[in-house]
Amino acid sequence: MLFTAVIVLLVIPAVRLIFPEKRRRWSAAGGLLAVLLAVTAFGLDWLVKTDAEKIKDVIYTGVKAVENEEPDAIEAIISDNYHDSYHNTKKALMRHCRAVLSPPLVEKNITRILSLEIAPSKTTATVTFTVRIVFDKQSYVYQNFRRMMPTKLKLHLQKQRDKKWLINRVELLEIDLQPVKWQDVKQTSW
């Protein structure tokens, strides 16, 4: 639609040159049509979210929930059939989250999505991304270890019947640029 609006704006001056006697009608109608098409295009883009946009929203919601130390917000984006190589159930993952996410911990997270692949069936997706965690100055990690820690993760998401995407598996790939798995990360005091 936006492309069509641009074409209309380019065609109007040509029509004015060819038919100078109809200049006023073409000017008003064509300009209005172009504006209407552009507004409609932006409105539809704002209203209709693609699967990729929905998946990115889930990721950014999770990262923000970790930053704000809100396990309930994390629980809302985790599928009931969740499992990974360390947590057998959603309940086990949430128990781990509640133990680790005790204030103060994270000052901010900086996220970068490396890849987003949606299966041809459009019911599952895999996302690989990095999060640079900046720890709060009052946190145990900051005081005893470091200020920042880069982390790389792989998420598997599943589309629900209500068209929402939920996380059904999270695997750690790297911590501090070193390959790691969930088993390498024992329940810590932070």
C-alpha cells in the first residue's frame, strides 16, 4: 500500500502535464488518495503483527522480566509442556527462576537476536540470541565476580491454539563466551 501511495504521488504530476485542464481535480483527489493509502498502510502494519514480531515480543518480555526480577511475568510466557536438558517441567524452571531472581540482581539486559527460524508448519520456532547482563552494584555477582556477563541462549517456541507463542524449551549455549549447558550451571546462591 505504501508503494502504491508513492506511485500515485509520482503519477499525479505526469497527469497534470498531460491534462492541464483537469489540474485541480487530479491534484486534490490524487494527493488525498496517496495520503489515505499511506495512513492505511501504517495503520495495518501497526494493527497486524506477524509471527516473527510476536516471537520477538515474547523474547523481549522475558528479558525484561529477568531485568525487573519478575518470575510471574516469566511464567506467563512459558508453555505448560516446558522441558529442557536440566528442568523437566515448567514448575522446576520456575522454582529455579524464583531462587535466582531475588533483588537486587540485574541492572539491565542488552539483547541481540542472532537468528529466528519459523518452521514451515508455522507452529514452532527457534530463536538464538545473546543477552549482555549488566549486574546491579548491590548484587552478589557484581560484588564477588563481575559487572557484565554475555550469555547466549537458544529458545524453542510453540504456537498455541489462541495464536500466542510460548517458550517450551530454553538451552544455554554460552556464558562469558564459553560453551556451557544447563548441567554446568549448578543452583547458585545468586
